[in-house]
Amino acid sequence: MKSGFVGIAGRPNVGKSTLLNSILGEKIAITTEKPQTTRNVIRGIYTDDEAQIVFIDTPGIHRPRNKLGTIMSEKALHTFGEVDVILFLVDEFGENSSEDDRITKLLSDVGTPKLLIINKIDIIGPDRYRKIYDKYVDTGIFDDIIGISAKKGSNLDDLLCRIKEMIKEGPMFFPADMITDHPEKFIVSEMIREKLLMYLQEEVPHGVAVEIEKYEEKQDITNISAVIYCEKKTHKGIIIGKNGRKLKGVGKSAREEIEALLGTKVFLELWVKVRENWRNSDFDLSDLGYKE
């Protein structure tokens, strides 16, 4: 039996969470088309007859604009030195992205074995793929380069085989049927935040946080009460929407997905409160679980 930890790194919106969900066959990390969707380090556990691989999906590495952004990037960079293999994801912009160049430079100083993963091969033409491939071959810092489509599931078996070759024999860290070490409450709060990201305008989504205030499991139903925090009073009105329609839409969409996760009926109650400038407040970041 082999076992090891694998960090998934890359700039925002490159497909890290989609890759993790595809490998596990379950949704444990939220995904949207908006960048910086992932805020916390998400651990996903893949187990088969040959190996147990603990994947660590990190927040997208970017130039931070506030304290929350700084924390997110620091969490991602800290992961590099604590894993057995690093997967660095790039996509169709990998040839000319300054952010990818910056991350490549950071990785060049890390001794951990590294795989360059070119994602979204379903939409990249062969000429573009070759240019991206050649660029990263020339850096000389990657043990291998693999093209995949996280969304379509293409070449994921090849990727898993390559990872198994790189990790060592070791014990299982988690039970075989466990796919994440995050509690259900955390996943539920992330599902609510995902729906907010999908429903809201550009200026609002990254200023919202979700806190579960009540999580009560009964025989036939789970009662959940959650608070949505935003940074401005005007944002509160946008989240609620005219006659409460937007908030009802978020709640309905989130409830349906939470019911599928939990396998039971769910009563979901959402409240919206203002916490001005919480992304730059040490107290608020700690209170909401983003900072220790």
C-alpha cells in the first residue's frame, strides 16, 4: 500500500477544485466561474486497492488586495513544503500568464517533486498545447507534464498512475470510505457561498462569508440556520433582492444541493448581516475561521 499527500496549486479559476471533485467522484469543493472561489485548504481523500492519496486543494495564488487575500495566498504557499507531490495547474492562458510565471518562480525554490498539469485540453488546440508544453519543459523544474480535462475527466487515470509512481509505501491515514476530513457543516456553508457567488453581481461575491449558526439533525429533517455576512449595507439589499427574491433563490438552490449531500430533507433559514470591511479585520477573519 502506498500513501502520500498531494498539493494542488495554481492561480485562481484554473480548475483546481473541479479536478479534486472529478478525482473523488463527489463534490466536496465548490466551483464557479468567478476567480478566488476557494478560500480554505480543502482536503480530499482518494483510496483504491493500491494507494491512499490525500489531495490538498489550495486557494488560488494571486496578488492579494486585502488581509483575506494575503491569508489565502499564504495558506497555498505553506502547503508546498508539507506535501509529497505538487500538482501545478495551468490552462489555455499558461503560455502568457504573468501569474503562472510568478508561481513557477516560487516553485523553482521548492524541492518537492512537481507535476505540471495542463488543464482544459478539451478546448486547447494542439498547437497551443505544444507551446504551453514547450514553455514548461524548458524550465526544467517539473518531473513530468500531463494534459487533462478536469471537467470532462480526460486522462485522470494517467494522472493518478503517475502520482502513485511518485509516492512511497506507507500507512492509510484515513478510513477507506472517507473522502474528506471536513465536517458536513463546513461543506454546507461552502455550498451556500457557492450559490451566492453564482447569483450575485461582480462587486458583491468576494465580500460575503457564511456562518452556520444552527445545525440540528432530526430523524426526518435537518434544520440549518446560516448567516450571510457582507461588507456594505447596499450589498445587503442586493443579496436580499426585490421582495426577497434573490435570497429565496439562493436558499432554494442551496437547499436542494444540501439535501442531496445529506440524503435527508432540509429546512434552511438564511439571514443577511453587515460586517463592514471584514476582509481586512483581524478579529473578523479569526471569528469567521479564516485566521488562527
